[in-house]
Amino acid sequence: MNKPVESIRILVVDDDNDILLLLDKWLKQEGFEVITVTSAEEALKKLMLARINLVISDLIMQGMSGMQLLAEIHRENPLLPVIMLSGQATIPDAVQATHLGSAAFLTKPAAREDLIGHIKRALRIGSYQTAKGQFGKNIIYKSKAMSELLELAKQVADSDITVFITGATGTGKEVIARAIHDASARSQKSFVAINCGAIPEQLLESELFGHEKGAFTGANTRHEGLFQAAHGGTLFLDEIGDMPLSLQVKLLRVLQDLQVRPVGSTKTYPVDVRIISATHRDLDAAVENGEFREDLFYRLKVVPLAMPNLTERREDIPLLAAHFLRRYAGRNEKPVKHFAPAAMEYLMTAPWPGNIRQLNNVLDLCSTLCKTDTIPLSLVQKAMQDQPGGIQSLKDAKHRFERNYLLGVLRMTSGHVANAARMAGRNRTEFYKLLNQHAIDPAEFRRVKADESEA
């Protein structure tokens, strides 16, 4: 439930007393409680002593700047809305501020209606309130653990603040990332996802940042990286903990400068993307062991979201099971099946090391093998025994790696098989055999390139 306007306290920070007086008057006329200070240092003291619901700050001030203040505020409280004002704003300033999590970036002199509108939107007041129930509408849950997670995700969705999702394999980290993107102002732009652990190091740099024609053997065309492909939208860096240290340095530079330099290029290109990253690893331990850069870790971990394991949300299992069974029935044009009571009890007490992904696989197998409308306990037990939990077999892991590698080289060479084979160190005949084994059609990559050229 939203606070009444008169209980909302706004902190205004500006070294221009005329601006402070004007904003104080406007905000009090709207019924807000207002505190004014003339420096960022004073603002930080007020934030320690008083409950503040929103901050309005000038960008350029004596001493600590507004951008530094924004970073300090969100280091302690990443959900506190901050609106930036500046009479000397530049586009890079605005982009940097939004990536640090500002709720709005307005140029002086700001129109009263515009400022008040942004305040109400940031605080979800009146007609600016985000419709509850819309966020994550496709996510199946009723558990308290998921409800709390989604509430926090919803609060940060409609901003550009960087989100860091942790959780075991199969808990649905990408599902939450997509929900955040869909609820953001970037929802009409691209959501681009990449698994940093599934692509070989020599290809990952090109995938992320792009490369110029002739940058390396087989690079016969210019390749746009995923940062540029996601321009205006969201880039989801899955399994960021598996990124090699050499690339972590380059990623940090992109996040700091908001521009990319493709492999083999002397030019840089500005990028405007929201970063959401995820990992199943303990990155605090990885930082201590020197396996992950501390500066990059804190740049990514602005708002942490921890995905609960399926065993922490067992009450969601019947809902998830019913959802998956309906989906399988629709896909196969067959009646919807259901579980015998003993079978459902078994599902709800199982250990689920592979989480929702494992549950999905078990239900798929049960639905396929069951010849009646009711799935018995014996079939569920058999399906569980056939599942290796959250661990892939070596054969499956090799197959996945090989397929991702083939897709990567074909994407980089725009479907040119001879060049892709040369990059992979195989002759064309061997390479074609590999493509056939993985049901990959190189013509698809040529069509994508043609479509991009026409566009």
C-alpha cells in the first residue's frame, strides 16, 4: 500500500539557494515534507539521521558531485529513488546516471509538471502507480520465498539499475531477468542473453564486443557484438562467474566508459544497455581466491537477488506440475494428465538438486511414458532415477559445448562454412559432418546477415 503524500519526505541537494527555495516551494505545495541541503556531504549526513523517501540532487556541486552522491546512496540503499538535475547535462552524463540507478535525469530549468510527474512515478503515487500483479505474470508461484523475491525485483525493474542474480542451476535466473526487462522502460527494445560459461574464451570477446573484418583468420565480415545488438535494451550475462579474467578487465572498461571497441578496431562505439548478470557460483569466495575481479564484482552487484532452490519453495511444486502438464498436453494434442496423490507427495518431498529444470524434465518424461490419465508413483520414481539431478553427463556437456562452439564460429563468419572450418581447425567435410550431427543449417546465418543488410 502506498504512503500518503504528506508522509513522504524528499531530500533536495543543490548549492544554488535559489533552486532550493523554488523546489522547496513546489514540493510543499504538493504536500511533501522537504529537507534542503547545499552539499552532497550534508546530504549523506541527513540520510544517516532521517528517513528519506526520495532524493533530488544537482549534478555539479562543490566537493562531492551529484554522480558521486548517487553512487554512495545506492551503495547503502539501492532502492532509494534519486532524481538528478543539471544545467550542464551531456548525453554521457545522463546515460551514466541511469546506469547508476537514477530514477530520472532532468535538465535545468526543469518544468514543474515534469518534475512532479517523475517524483510520483518514482514513488508510485496515484495514476503513476505501477499496476500490481502485472510483474512476472507468467511466473508460477505461491510461496513466500518467491513472493518476496518478485516484490524486490518489481521495485527495481522500472529503472536502469544493475541487477545481480544468484542461485543454483535450474532455479530460473533468466526467467526473472526477462521479467525485469519486460517491466522496464526498455521493454520495447531487445533482451539479449549470453551464457558466458558456454562459449570458448577466444569467441566470447567477439560475441560480446564484436570484431572488424580481417581482425583474425576467418573474420571475412564485420560482426556486431551483443552489446551493440542490445543497444537501448537489456543484456543478460548468464554465468558471469565463469568469464575468464582477461575478459573481466575488458567488460569492466565497457561498464565504466559505456562504449565498446570491437576486436581489431581502433574506434569505439557508445552503448546504452542495462546489465543484468547471474551466476550459480559463490563470487565472494571467487574474489577472495583471485578468480574474479573485485572491482567488477561490486560494479555488477548493485542490487542482488537470490533465487530460492525448489526445496525452499515446495508449495509451488503442485502449481508448477499442473502448468507443465497442461503445456505438454497442448503441445502433443492429448488430454491433460494428473498425478496420483502418492506421486504428488513424492514430488513434493524429493531433493531436486536440479531444481525447476530437473522437475521439468521429470514431468516431461512422466507425461510421455504414462499411457493413462493418472501418473502413478512408480512412474515418477522411475523418472527420478533416470535423471542425473543437476549434473550433466560428460557426453551431454561435450555435446552442448560443441554445439555452442559451432554456432559461435558460424555467427562470426556469417555462415561461411569454409571460413568457419578454418577457424575450427577442421576440413570442410569434417565440419559439415559436425553441423549435420547438431542439425545446424549454415544458411540460416547467411539469411540473418542478408536481413541485417537490407534493414
